Amino acid sequence: VLRSSEEHKEKLKTDSLQRLHSTHNLMELLTANHPGIPPTLRDGRLKEECEQLRQHYMSKSNAEVAEAHQALQPVIQTIHELQRKIRSSSSWWLDVIQSAIQYAIDEELVQRVQNDLTSNYKQQMNKLSMADKFRDCRGLQYLLTTQMEEVKKLQKQVREAVKNLEGPPSKAVIEAATICHLRPVRLPLNNCVFCKADELFTEYESKLFSHTVKGQMAIFEEMIEDEEGLVDDRLPTTSRGLWAASETERSLKAILSFAKAHRLDSKAIEEGNIFLELFEAWKKEYKLLHEYWMVLRDHVSAIDELAMATERLRMRHPEEPKPNHPVLHIIEPHEVEQNRVKLLNDKAVAKSQLQKKLGQLLYLNNLEKSQDKTTGGVNPEPCPICARQLGKQWTVLTCGHCFCNECIAIIIEQYSVGTRRSSIKCAICRQTTSHKEISYVFTAETTNQEDDMPVKGSHSTKVEAVVRTLKKIQFKDPGAKALVFSTWQDVLDIIAKALQDNNMDFAQINGIHKFQENLSAFKYDPKINILLLPLHTGSNGLNIIEATQVLLVEPILNPAHELQAIGRVHRIGQTKPTIVHRFLIKATIEERMQTMMKTVERSHSNSSLKQSEASVLTVADLADLFSEETEELE
């Protein structure tokens, strides 16, 4: 693993935990004087390398802990400053309530608080609102005093819990977290210091912020079931907050607003403003404390990851007690052979996948050279066989190795292997590539701007070629009109969609619906220069000499139909040259159809026979056409 990582370090990035695992295991085997591993000059540095890998892996976690702790300090400073400003021994809201009772406006205060609690607030099912829990100022006073005591009590507990988690975690803390929720045997236990702190956070959050309707667990996103389908009832189910203003905060704001409206004790109003600022600071502190708790938890998780990376598969010693629950890295003596075979298979599969990925990377790198503008499309690499420069035309195999076209032609002709001699072996790595998978690269420079017309949208190769050809025609001769013929209506519909994607105006003849209207628009509207026609209806009896370009989307088995289509343009009255564009997909049945049609055409012209539809292709011709396809598929 280490050799492979070093060999491919310029191409592939190896996970630091994987390197640590391999380096640590090698160090242990060398320490045990394993006879199968010869010593090397770097053996003395293995321990140092392991330590560097550990530090590198932990550096991110350490930085996150330091950053979270630093972010917390300004808020804590703000809280201390605000607390120093509040000098009164009694709470400001108690002074406002006493003043309201003294001036006989207590009922108005109660109504004001209840209105603020119920307005724009959706009450939860089966849960009383705070507004339903008091009827007078004495009840409001009791509720607020009780709630603020709970807030301060939970605040103190949360701060202490986080403070206890600071600093390097002890071995006992790491082991407890591992058994509890990092690597539980069956169900998470939620009894470590991190899980207990999270329960305190949940309680504290429910006091600072409004409740949600749906309960949410502290650490785990959903309930975990064991093999029998039983749900662990120890998971915390306290409602999480929405981080909206709590009922306590809204009540305090309503009391302060009431005091300002009635111009009550100015000292109480001043302290009320400071206290609400303090409450906001508490909420900010909660969020930052919770983030700090999460990075501390993740820090312990990272330490556990390091511990797992330095564990290796081993056999249980004879004197070692059998664990109560299965441990993944400890196996029984009778399981050694089974695991050995499995690991050897895994190694073979992984090695094959690595070679495949490296081949794909090399393949893409070699294809990228064809896009290099600085070299003018010339590949300076030599052919591995003949040592000549690859130049502007070369071949790429699936393994990624490149050869000149001449050498590949010789290999295909003389050294093909496999069924029907349809594959070749790479001259460098001996990996097999079928003839169909050989990629031929041509990097001839484009001479005109029209040769590199971009086509918008994701379309098939042929549709893209048709649209690009039409764009080239419009670029070279803006007024030229073109007919696009296809045997299939569905193909014309797809081309129509591609033309719309590229903002190209066109007309389409589809049956008799608006036939004359679309034909006239093509003939006489200068903006519409493209007409899509189905071969079976559009190639007969029409006079469209306004067009000069004919595009045949696929080969036509009957030459008479092809001549009829071209004859819509190339006929008496046409004063301009007619250009015909044929579209074929290489290495498909279309290419073989075109080759066969040329052969049939030559044989008919040589025999001077009149060509009729019946004599275009024989049954034997069609049998040869499809038998070749079948053989290649096999």
C-alpha cells in the first residue's frame, strides 16, 4: 500500500488514515522481526512518520476547537459587562409589577402581557400557553420568578458541563464516548459526559427559545431499533427549540413596553433595557457554547478514528477471554483462513480497480493534449513502438496508452486476439481493448470560425451535427434555405426541439395539418430558412426551388426516394447550386447501409439495368447486413 501510494502520489491522493494504518502495521511487523519483510533504510523513520500523520490528521480538529473557543470569548465579555451594569438587588420586572399594583393598573398589565403572548403565536397541541397559567399580577410574578430561576440554574449547569470537557480528553472519557455512541455494541447508551451535556443543552434551549411541536433527539437524528425491533427508551426526546423568542422573553418585553408607556420607574426601565440586552447575549452564548460542545465531541471522535486506524486484524490469544460481544478486529483461530481468502480476493479486486482508474486518468490526460491550444494540436509524445512523434493523429486504448495510427493498424491486422479476433493487447501493459473501444484522436486545426460552432443543449451526436451544419449554413450564407428530411417523424420532433434550444426559426410539415401555411412561411418569410419534412410525404410532388441545401438525417435504403427528396430543390427553375448533406454514425449499421447502397449502385450502373424499387436490395443483401451486426454483438 505504501509503495503504491508513493508511486502514484502525483496522480492520486491517499487518505491520511489509510497511510497511518499501513505505516503503523508495518512498524509493528518490523518490531516483531517478521521473516517475510526485508529491512529498508526508511525503517527507522516509520515511528516519526506515524507521529506526523497523527498530527496532520488532528490539526484540523485542533484548529476548529481553538476557533470555537475564541469565538465564545467576546460574548462572555459582553455578558460580564452587562451584568456589572445591573446594580439593583431586586429584579426590575418585580419593581414594574409592584408599581402597577400601586397605581391600580395591574389588570391592564396582565391583559397586555396575555395579548402579547397569544398574538401571532400558534399554540401547540396538548400544551398550555404561559398566558393560560396566570390571572393576575401575583401569578405573573410567580411564573417569571420561577422561570428565571430555571434559566439561571440550567445556564450554570451548561457552562460547567462545557468547562469540564475543555482540555485534552482523558483516556476514560474517550473510552466512555466510544462505548456510549461512537462505537456502541448494540444501541447508543447516552451516558457519557458528552451525551449528558447535550441533554442539558436541550433543556436550556427549551427555556431560552420557543418550543417545536415535534421532539428531536439530542445527538441522533432518528430512533434506532435493535434486531428485535425494540426502541431504546433511554434516548432523550426533549423538544428542541426553533430559536424564536420564548414566552419568558416575550413577557419581559411586554412588561418593559408597558412601563415605558405609563412612564413608571425610570431606573427599572433602564435596567429592563440592559437586562433584555443581557438575555440576547445569553442566546448568542448558547449557540456558541453548543458549537463549542460539538467541536469538542468531534475532537474525541477524531481521536477514536486514530485509535481505529492503528488497530489491525488479529487472532484472539489462547489465554485471552472471549469478548461478550463480537469485536471486528479480533477473530477466532478457525476464522483465520476464511478471512485470509477474503482479504486476498479484496486485494485482487482493489488492485484491478486501481489499474482501471489509473488507465482512465491516463486516457483523459492524453485526450486533454488534443485540446492544448499552445501546441497547435500536436502531441509531442513519441509512439512507444516506433518512437515517432504522435503528431496530430494518434490512438488511445482503454488503458490510457497512446500509439501512432500506423502501429495500431499493424497490431489490429496481425496481432488481434479473442473471439473473432476482435481485440488487441496493449504493447505496454498487456491490457485487452476491443476494436470498438479504440479511440482515434484527430487534432487538425480549424481553418474557419464556422467549423467550431457551439450548439446549446444536451443532444445526441447526430442531432448536434445536424444543428451545427444548419448554423454553419446560416453563418456562411445568411439567406440560404435548407430542407431537412428524415424517415421518422420522432427524429424530426427531436431536431425541432434542438433548433428551439438554439433560437433558430424553422417550419415543420407534419401530415396535412397546416401544410400549406407552413410551406408558404418557409418559401416567403425571410426569417424562416429551415423546413423539416418527413420523407414519405415531403419528397413527392413539391416544388421548393427557394431552398439550396438538402440534409438527409439518415441513409435511405431506396435510392429513388433519396432522388425524389433532392429533386424538391434540384429541378427546373433552380438557378443556384444544390448541396446535399448526408449524416452517418460511424461504426453503426448506418455506415454499413451506406457502403452496401454504394455497392448496389455500382453494380446496377455497371449492368446498365433500370433501377426499380424491387431491385434495390435483395433478401441476401439484408441478411448480410443484419448478420454482420449480430456477429459483432456476439
